[in-house]
Amino acid sequence: MPKSNFWEIAFAVNDSRNGNFVGQIRAIQLCATKPFDIALSLENQFEPPATVAFRAQGDMVRIGRKWFHIQNYQTWVGNWCWDSIAVDSETAAAILNNLCSMTLHKQKKFSPEGGWTSMWDLYEKGTFTAEGLERARNGE
């Protein structure tokens, strides 16, 4: 089966009590679309959560202060807390590097909670590339 070069990135951006969109990221899951697998799970490590804005508009999504081109946007993915985007490998790498660079009081706003060892290492270094994501997906 051919591998997809698209990634799904799910964002916990909805109120857990009612599913209403709040526009702030509490958690992130990077998922390989074929085979479906959670490659990296990130949690906002501050309580209350550090503010990270999220907004989808057409074929663009805003994460923090940066805009990224997306292939698709879906609401209530898995359950009402999560919305997701589909992006190519280059955009996924740019988004992940953007998330890695977000800090509060000199600490990263998000910390890895699970996923592939290769992804965890890339997150800690803040060195995501499209090629690196594809190598990780292919188990290299």
C-alpha cells in the first residue's frame, strides 16, 4: 500500500463541557494518515493552559501568530474536544517547529506526552523537516 505524504494534526480547541469552539490549543496529536497512528502527542504544560491561539479560515489555519496552508479542516474529530487539519509533510514540519519555539517563562508551552521515539527526539531538538517526518513514518 503506498504511503500518504499527508499528516493529520488534531488540536484540542473546544470546551470539554459542551464542545463549543474556544480557539485556544490545550493539546495536539500528530497522526500519520496511512497507517493511522499517533506519531506525537503534545500537552499544554501550564495550568491554566498557556495561551496559544487557533483559527481556521478557508484553506489557512492560524496557530499562535503564524498562518499555514492546509488541505482540509474538520470539527469534532474523535470527540467534541478535537478539531483537525490535514497538511503535507512540509507544512507539518513548519507547524511542529512553530510549536517547539513557543515558550513561556523560558519553558516550552507544550511537552511530549507520547508517540514515536523518533518524533519525541525531533520535538526536543526543534528540528522537524519534511524528510525527517517521512523517514520517521517509514521507520527509518
